[in-house]
Amino acid sequence: EIVMTQSPATLSVSPGERATLSCRASQSVSSNLAWYQQKPGQAPRLLIYGASTRATGIPARFSGSGSGTEFSLTISSLQSEDFAVYYCQQYNNWPRTFGGGTKVEIK
Amino acid sequence: QVQLQESGPGLVKPSQTLSLTCTVSGGSISSGGYYWSWIRQHPGKGLEWIGYSYYTGSTYYNPSLKSRVTISVDTSKNQFSLKLSSVTAADTAVYYCAREGGQHLDYWGQGTLVTVSS
């Protein structure tokens, strides 16, 4: 199976600052990568698919990039509601696999 | 707007079978084009993909769980279900049902906590 590795595990950021999260795949997943946001007690919410396409209703401050094995999610100016855990997921191969998550916390 | 809702026992005894149902509203399972999926999350941990069933009954399971998992659909009730046999404490988790359109998981249920304990 494809192993997804996210870094850092925790990112401490001040509101208004930029945050960049990384995700690496153990083999190429082309652009078949999604990002999800999860807040405590809630189900994950789709943010980005196709590595760079924002899902419906997702603010423009969220952007994704990358292809192959290296991907990133950037939040251009962190808002209070953005502090959460973020997961990447590949859907190029079965089984689908997720990264371990990056927690974005208030600095 | 598609909505998914998990239901089932919140407590299962060790060695027994965990059974959950996901009811889909706002869309028909039998319309095709989607993989009806289960994902779980151990307490305080990341996400683990369990498997899917297509409306035809075709399935694919995570090899790590394959020997114990069955996912099935009931198109007449617009539901799909998860059965996980021979459970242990390691199967304690929040279980989510979700829809995948062959790509990303676009709709998720709210999740249900299943605890394995005697």
C-alpha cells in the first residue's frame, strides 16, 4: 500500500499568519490527492481534491499544490476557525490511505 | 444535499461482531458512480480506510482487515452496512461512513463511537 507521510506533526501559527503543511507519498499518486480538515468531535471535511482544486464552499485562503510524491497545503492567512487537524489522502491506488495528520494550533 | 447517518450498538463485547448501518438520504445508492465506504479513527489517532461496496455488491477491503470485514448494500432501504468480526479492544474507534466518487470522499456521516469491552 502507499504510505502517506505528513509533516510537521504539529504547527504552531499565529492568527493572520501563513501556514504550509506537507504531505509525501511513498510512490507516485499523480494528482490523486485530497486534503481534509477535522475539528474536535466532527467528521473530516473535504478541502482540496485533485491536489489543487478547492471543494465547494472552501475559502480561497486554502490552496493545494504538488504532484507525484510531494504535496502541500497552504493557508494564506489563518483564521480562528482554521485551527484543526489536516489530513492528506491518496486515491490513486487501493487501499486508500491517509497521512497521519498535521495539527495546526494557535501560537 | 446528500446526508449519511451511522447507526448501531455503541458497545460490543470482545470476540463478537460489530455491526453498523449507514443510511443515505438526498441521493440514491443505486444510481451508481459512487463507492460507499467505511473509515475508522482510533481515539486520538488518524484515519484508517476500511473498505467500500459499490451498489452492485462489488467490494474492496483494506488487506489489513480483509479477513474480518464485510460491507454490503441494501438498495431497497438506501443503506449500506459494515460487519467486523472477532473484535478486540483494538477495534475501539469512531466509525465513519462516507461516499467516494472514485476520487475523494465528499460526504461523510457524523461518526459513531464503538467501544469493545466486556
